[in-house]
Amino acid sequence: MMKTTLSPVVAGTMNWGVWDKNLSVTEMANLMHVCLENKISTFDHADIYGGYTTEATFGEGFKQSKINRSKIQLVSKCGIQLVTNNRNNKIKHYDYSKEYIIWSAENSLKNLKTDYLDVFLLHRPSPLMQADEIVEAIEKLKKDGKILDFGLSNFTPFQTDLIKQKTNVSYNQIQFSATHLEPMVDGSLNHMQIHHIRPMAWNPLGTIFREDTDQTRRLKKLLARLVEKYHFGSDIILLAWIMKHPSKVIPVAGTVNVARIQQLQKASELILDPEDWFEIWDESRGKEVD
């Protein structure tokens, strides 16, 4: 069973560093306080963010923030090997050897300036992953108190079963939104409910604000009406939509906009009428339910 309790909405840090916003140490420290003030206490990382640099900048920000470690939860991921100046990789690939998993977790601890990770995830499935070797690494990290809980990211039900037969899997972070419905129809969310695995959703707003397609136009038209009905912004309605699923999805929100962060918690308070929920489903698919 899960040892961790994450906030209803998680702050995604992928955009905090050099890959996008390039926040300074002080700006990261301030943003952590903004998140905590708005009931967002969980911060989602991966070793690769910022080309293996964002965790270290965040760690300096965490140190500067003076926030008590017990007040936040830190999530990180390992396994993807990027081609960067600070890694000796010829091509992008995956590494789930026991030695690398342990080294990566310990490196994340060092960078984040913490003694433990609340949740440690395998970032993407590898065709070469050996379940027994993975489990040896995870069990050692747990025994040493370096990780409290374990999960996966972007794993299918069968890939999850391969790992789950050897050790407990508490989370699976997947792509899920009103424009990416596959987890509801390919069995992923059903599988997680059966096995008590909590889903986290990356890119929870989908492509609605980034692409102009028939699908996004239909959804924007509907959302304009729902905004008037519920008096919440479109982004809050979209988060509430995925959170209504019975698998208890936790959205990972990557915004660094303070005004938006101040609104995110409202997504857990908004209860959509079932017919409105299904209308979003219909408009996404471009047809009504059978």
C-alpha cells in the first residue's frame, strides 16, 4: 500500500529550468512558497529535466526557501539517457540496471538537497528491462530509507504487471486529458483501479490551448458555455474533468504563472454535472456515446 499522500494537484517542474522558463534559484524558492500557500505541496521532477540540471537548481531553491522537508513531497524519475554535454551517451536510450537506478536515485537526492524521495518512478518502459534487477534496486533504496514509495511512468497494463508481480507499484504517471482519452478506453485506468495504483496525469490540459483542430474548436466552444455556468476558468474545468474519473487521477500542472497556481486547487472542489462531463467526452471524440 502507498506510504505517501500527495497533494490533489502536483506542481510539475519540467518547465521551471533551462528547458523553458529558466527560473533563478530565488525565483524557484519563491514559487515553492506560492505553491504551498495554495495547497500544492508535491513537486514532480525527473533527472532529465533541463538536461539533468533542473533538480540541482530546484535543490538550491529549496535550501534557500527554508521550507521544512516534512511539508512537501518530492517525486522524481529515472531511466531515460539523453545525449547531453554532461552525459557520455551516443544515442538516447534507457538504462534500468540495478547500479544505474540506485545511482540515479542517490544523485537526485544530492541535487534536490534531501535525504529521501517520497515517490520514485521509472520514466518510460524499456524493452530490455529486467524486473528482478529493477526490484533489487528498488527494495534496497526502500530499505535504506532513500525512497518511500515506488511507481512507474508511461507504462501499459502489461508492462506494469511485469514489474508489479515482483514489487508493489503505487503510481503510474501517464498522459491523460480531454484531448488524450486513450487511458479510458485502452484499459489503463481500469487496470490501475483493480490494482490500487494511483494515476498521475501529465499534460492534463491536453492540446486545447496549443493546437487549432476540429477537436479543440469543438471543446473551446463547449468550454465557453461551461465557464459561464460554473464560474471557473477553462483550465480548472478541464482538470476537474479528469479528476472526476473514479481512479482518482492526480493532475501534474506545469504552470509557473502565480495567478494560475492560485486557482489550481479549485479543480479539486469543482464537481461537474455528469451530463457536462459526458458532453466534454462527446465533443472530444466528435460523436455521442453509443
